[in-house]
Amino acid sequence: MMSPSYTSIYNADRPLIGFGSPPDTLGLIAWLCRDEMIAKLDKMIDEACAGDKGLSRPDRERAEAAVMSELLVVERHQADLIWRAQAEGLPISHRPDCDPKAILGVVAVVRAPAQPSQLSAAHAYDIVGSGR
């Protein structure tokens, strides 16, 4: 949305100010020349990425993990601010797409599975033979 422009009006018996909204010229051009703009942007993107094969799968996964880690830090800060605002009685809620770990203030810990226990068959309970 364009902000209104201000203009001074002269040749009046007192100083006047006028308000108006200029037409969205860029939007009009984009609407009229949509296909040409898309083709030009596609060409510019292809030229900028010429010969570049992109990231390998492991590199992409590492980059995504780094970005998601940074996002979680920002979401934790945002959640903290929202909790404070709610404590002060302000009508605010958490974003629906916010990571639950950020809202709850928890850290997910991934651990290797425990070794299976070395119980003997004598310790097993046989439900079939229990008479139930």
C-alpha cells in the first residue's frame, strides 16, 4: 500500500495542504508486462547461477540445520517476549507456526537407543498360559 503524498496548494487566501495517493505505477507495469518480467527475471537468475550445480545433499542438510538452529533461537526470544506481554495482561498469542520447543522452553535431546536387556526367558511372563 502506498503512503499518501502531500502537496501544497497555492493561490488561496490561506495556506492549504492537499492529500492524495499516487497511482501504483510499478504495479501497473508489472500487471501489463507480467510475462516479459517473468522471462527477464528467469534469464537473470539463470545467468547468476550459470555453471553452479547448487549444494550437495550433505551440504544442503548442514546449511538447513544451521538456519533452523538460528530460527529456533529467534523463536525462543519471541516466545519469551510474548510470555512477558501476556503476564502484563496484553492480548497477544504465539504464532501458530512457532516451534513448540520455543514456546515451551524445552530442549530436545537425542540419545542413542539403550542396549537391549539381557533377561533370560525365565523372566518373561507368558500371557497365553496365565489362564486369562
